[in-house]
Amino acid sequence: MMISRRNLLAGAGGVAALSLADLAIAPAFAAQLGAIGIQLYTVRDIFQKDPVGTLEQIARIGYREVEFGGGGYDAMDPTLLRKTMDRLGLKSPSLHIGYDALLGQFDKSVTMAKTLGADTVVLPYMTDAHRTEQGWSAALPNFNRFAKDLKKAGLGFAYHNHDFEFTTKPGGISLYERFLKETDPALVKVELDIYWAAHAGEDAGAWIDRLSKRLYAYHVKDMRADRSMTAVGQGTIDFAGLFKRKGSAGVRHFYVENDQAPAPYIPDITTSFQALRALRF
């Protein structure tokens, strides 16, 4: 994740060259993010109405990765979406596919993922029915099965958290601890939503260090002092501090997400992109 001053000046990935004033205070080496991504759930309303136009706006901002999720993408033509991404220079390393779809439409889900160019399927959410000791115990073996079957198909698997996994503790043990203990760490990776971990009162940095090699990607959204969501750089989370931790070394995908981004959405995701592009750590 380290790049040289020369690469910074070259503006790799569309970064503007540093000014002489910046160079005067910049360290000889500084880490910055490479391709910055966005979880399309953030712009679900406009994506559903105009998927091609929305992807065009995202690419113009400077995003180079998209993670499909929400906005009805699973009912769209994945071939058309892929052609649009190819034209715009966008890639989709991963996509969100729901639990029920993986249970009942596994082959279709694999075909969709591969058509979109993804290498990893992320399970994004578990409903209330699964948030009990009995429901969670029934679901976790399927996490392992999904991962094994996806590996056979040439795809990885990861789980994306919210806050309930940390705050729900049947028998005094959190659902997240159960998840980590009862799923195969070699196959079931983690897409850590930093905001939701912090919202649950967890130390995100400590989790990053603990998860380490199990980390696949981050969801990057900021948190105001009142714990509400906001664009990256507009809240209290120290992303530079988190990204420079040793546990973050293997993370290659940083997806902006704001579940509550205000309409018209584009200004909000532009703010997040610019904050991440300017980040040095």
C-alpha cells in the first residue's frame, strides 16, 4: 500500500500532482488509496431509475470500483451493466447477494457475479429471523456451505456486518464472536463496515488488528458525534489511523457507502471520494 513520492507526483489513478507547498510538508513516503470504490446501495434510488447514467456519473467523479447491492440490480441485464462498466473503466470486484438468493438461486447468482466480473460474493444482511441464537445457529453452517460452493465456482465469499452482530449476545456471546468461531477463516472472509462496528460501540481498530488476514474489504462511511451517518470526512472516524494499522495491510477494496445519503446523492458521494483521495497515512 506504500507508494513513492514520484508516483504521487505522477498522479496515479487520476490524482492531481501535489503542489510545491504540499511537497514542503509531505513525508518522503506516504500511503494513499489506489482504486476507490462505491457500494451502489448508496445511490440506489437513482441507479434503479437510470443505471447507465448513474454509472457514468460515478465514473466522472473518479471512482474506479463499484460494488453492486440494492437498486434492483439483480433484476437488470448483467451483460448490459458489464458493457457499461467496461466502457467507463469501472470494475466490480464484489457484489452483494442476499441469503435467500444464495439458498434458492445459487447457480443464477454465480452466473450474475461472473458476468459482472466479480471475484467475491458478499452476504450483506441477515433479517430478524436469523438474529436469535437458534436462527444464527441454523444459518452459520450455510455460510460455510456457500463459501465452499463458491470456491468450486472460482469465487470468494465474505460477510458484511451491521451493528446487531455485536450487540446481540445470546448467552453472553455476541453473534459476531459466534460467526468468527463457527465459520472457516480460510473460506469465509470479512467485509468490515467500519461505521456499523463503531456504532455498536466497538473499537474498530482493535477489530482490524484481530481480523487482519481475514479482512477482504472495508465499507467506508463516517459517523457524526450523534452517531448518525455522514459523508467521509464530515464525521469523527479517523480513517487514516485505521488504514495504517498493520491489520489493514491486505485490504485492497475501500467502498464508500452512506445508507442515508441525501438526494440528489451525487454531491454526497463526491465529498466522500474527494476525502478519501486526499487521505494520506
